[in-house]
Amino acid sequence: MPITYLSIGTNLGDKQKNLSTAVLALSSKVGTVLCVSTFYTSKPWGFDSENDFLNAVVQLHTELNPFQLLEKNQELERKLGRKEKTTTNYTDRIIDIDILLYDNVVISDMKLKIPHPLLEERDFVLLPLAEIAPDLVHPVLGKKMVELINSKNLKCKKAI
């Protein structure tokens, strides 16, 4: 079964509960959860909000192909209270689930890009990913996650 890494984040409501609920939903609807990172706090990225984010990365086995995984993640987001996902600008959200990596697959499609195109720019993704998979190699950049974080001045921090 393929191993995939998902980023989950929230900046509305009971953030810890939102992430925990998302992990449980992923476990029951998407695949076998192998590992969940520490929860990290971060400032909003790409937009202004007074609501900080709580983020984590989930490693799981799934039988879904990448496009089925995307559909299932979006379905879970809606069930967990997410409003319509915007493609032009970011907003506050109850839950966000993004595919970061899917085995060593590289996809560049209108609907789906793997690895996530902003993975290495987002501390709130890179730090928890490196925590649970430090030797994982980015399939495009050819660098380990730990190498990617060592070259950054990180701005997010462990919350829980």
C-alpha cells in the first residue's frame, strides 16, 4: 500500500479537537494512520487573520490512488465543517487537509499537484513532516526533509 503524508490545519473553533477529529476521520475513511506529528502553532500564511493556526502532519497507508485521496480529503473537509475551498485567496478555516507527498509520485495536474508545490516554503508543514520523517526525500528537490528545515529560519513552534 502506498504511504502518503497529509497536512492538516485549522484556525477556527476548538483547534485541538478539530485536528483530532480529522485524524480519526482519516483513519476510518482514508487508510491506516501510521504516525501523527506534534501539533504546531503558526501565524496565517498568505492572508491576514487574528486567528493563529494549529497544524500537524499525518503519515498513512492508503489503498486510494492520489485522485481518489484528493476527493476523499475534500469530502472529509466538508463533513467536518469546511466551507467551499477557494483557489484564489486563503481564508480562515475549520479544517484543511492537503496531500503533501504520495510515495515518490510526481503529479502536475490542474486538480492535483504532488508533491505539494509549497511544501518547502511552509514551516508549519515542513517542521512536522521532518519530525515524523526526517530522512524522507523530496522527490523533485532530491533533499531530505531534515536538510530542507536546516536551511530555514523557522517561525512556527510546537504547541502540544
